[in-house]
Amino acid sequence: MSSAISSSTPSATGSSTSGSAAANAVITSTGIGSGLNISAIVSALTTAEGSAQQTQITDQQNTLNAQLSAFGTFSSALSTLQATLSTLENPNELAGFSATVADTSIASATTTSQAVAGQYSLAV
């Protein structure tokens, strides 16, 4: 562990060396004599801070992508609903029934607005 020793000589005005000059001497002295790899420490701290910011940006991007996907799904479902509702605007389509016969040479079938939904069979 190193220590910084600074000395000051009074100037003509009676003040000592500035505080920042002494602080710079301490930082420089500590870095040189401590055996610490200051460059690696600064690099690691910078990388760690950048990594945290990148993680936050990635999380925000994932959230926005999920919201965009949900909006697309909602928009598609809304379009389907609108297409279905246009069919329901016509009362005849809403209350209408249809009747089909497998062999039209044997029978025919029709419906009215009073028809009851169901499957019916005809035995001949």
C-alpha cells in the first residue's frame, strides 16, 4: 500500500499548493505504487455500467415487441369481429335457416322464419 506525501511551501500570499494538485498527486501516486491495475479496473467498471444499460434497453425492446405483437393480435381479432358483424346487420341473415336434401330427386326442403334449428331425417 502506498501513501502520498505532499509538501507545500507558502507562497508570497501565504497559501499552500492547491487542493486539486495534491489530489492529483495522491491519485497518481496511489495508482503507480499500489500494484493495482487501474486500467483494468476502469475498463471493468465501464463495461459493467454499459452492460447494465444494455440490459435495460434490451428489456425495454422486448416489452415493446410484446406490446406490438399483442396489438397485432388484437387488431386481427377486431377485423374478424367487424367482418362477422357486417353479416349480422341483415336480419334475414341472422334469423335465416337453410335446408338441404342429399338427393333432390326424392325430396325437397324449405325453411321459414319460424323454423326451429336442428337436424331432421326423412324416411321413405
